[in-house]
Amino acid sequence: MGIKILFYAVFYPLSWLPLWVLNIIFYPFYLLITYVFPYRKKVTISNIRHSFPELNEAEILKLYKQFQRHLIQLVVEMLKMLTISKNSLLKRYYCVNPELISQFYKQGRSVILVSGHYNNWEWMVLALDMLFEHHGVGVGKPNTDKNFEKLINRARTRYGTEVVFQDRIRERFEYYEKHQIPIVYMMMSDQSPNNLKKAYYTQFLNQESAMIYGPEYFAKKYNIPVVYYQVNQVKRGYYEVELTLITEEPHSVPYGGIIEQYVSLLEETIRISPPQWLWSHKRWKNRKKQSN
């Protein structure tokens, strides 16, 4: 009940404020989570240190602070997501080369979009069904707080995007591909896999990493093209999505090849602007030996 009160009494009213006002209001929270009550500092610092061993301690600390500032910006933009209009969203979040996806729509083929938690991924979910001709389906992990999950998904899906959790993704793929309905599936694969025995292991940011194999599995099962999307920040509150084709014929790619290309592209993206990736999650908590 408490989360509902927060949503309707606090979050929604705040969401109607302009972004620049919200950024001013939330700036003290950056100071709070950085200097007073550090948010996941040990995890974040450890992740950065192992990913960029060439950095000294002063550079690591600087990157940590930049990430904390980015994190607050994400909170502000997630809050704005609750009430942002279609027109405002499409001005602030757009794709620079949608024709790469359109060609597959004309062929009646679905597309799997892969990326990571880089820049604003929540607006990508919200805009997905409007950015492309395909019906948009965002694939994600369920939230432990079901009330929060219900409320946030109401905001995520109000412009047509469908959100599907992992327990129903096989069912949705089967339905849409059987009925030949072209879908653009948004799959974020930089989280820790739930099932380590089905994970694909590779080197990512100088560390052995368990990657979610799902995108490659579904691509090969249904012969769905795979496209990497990079979210670039043009300026605060404005983003452009840039698409890169990984493969349009998944069956021709050897085992792990799609994931390897995805990992290479994501690592390249992160190195362009490190503070904009989600460093605070325990990305490397699982090791290969745990799956044996």
C-alpha cells in the first residue's frame, strides 16, 4: 500500500514538472548518495577497478562520482516517464537509422534488439512500439515488489509496448512467430543470468562473464535477425538510438558467435563513455565454477 501512496501522492505530481526543474530538485540526492550515504560504493568501485585496471585510484574515484551523477539523472528521467507525452518523448528519444529495422518489417520478419543498461533504457521501453513499424515487446526480469512492478509497467506500456517477463517469453515467441506477427523484441543481456548452466561464458571488460544466452537461442530457433542498439546521449534529457546489424541469418553463425559480437559492441559502447553504464549492479557475482 505504501508504494501506491508514493506513486500517486509524490511521484506522479513531481513527474509533471519540467525536467530541468526535476534536475535541480534532485541534485542534493546526488550529494547524499555520493558523500553522505554512499550508494553501493564498494560494488561500483570494485566493478570499475576490475574493468579498467589501467586507471589509478583518483581516476576510479572520479568515474565513480560521474556515475553517481548519471544515476540520479536516470532516476529523474524514470520519474518523468510517468507523464511524458508522446511528442515530447519522440523529440527526446529517436532512432537515427530505423530503415535497418524497416527492411525486415517489409519481409514480415521479427527482429531481436540487444543492448545493455547503458544510458536511459526505460525510455527505450516506453518508445519501442512507436520507434519502429513492428509491434514492440520488451523482455525483462520481474521485480520483487509486485505492486511497484504493476505500477511501473502501467507507465512503460501506455504507448503500446508490451512487457514480457522471463517466465512467459517462450510462450510469446511461440505465439508471435507461429502467427507470423513481426515483432521487435528488446532484450537487455548484461544482467546476471538466472540459470548459470544455460549461460554463455566469455571475457567482458577484462573479466570472465556469464552472459544471458537467450537472444542467440531465440534468434536461431526462429531464424530472427539480431540488431545491436546503442543509446547515445545528445545532451541531458535527449538521446539517439543507433542500430548495428549483428546478423540477419542466425543459422549461419557458429555457437556463441552472436553473443560474442554483442559483447564486443557493448564493451566498445561502454568504453566511449564509461559513466553511462550501470556499474552499481553485481554483474560479476557468478563464476563458471558455480555452474558445475
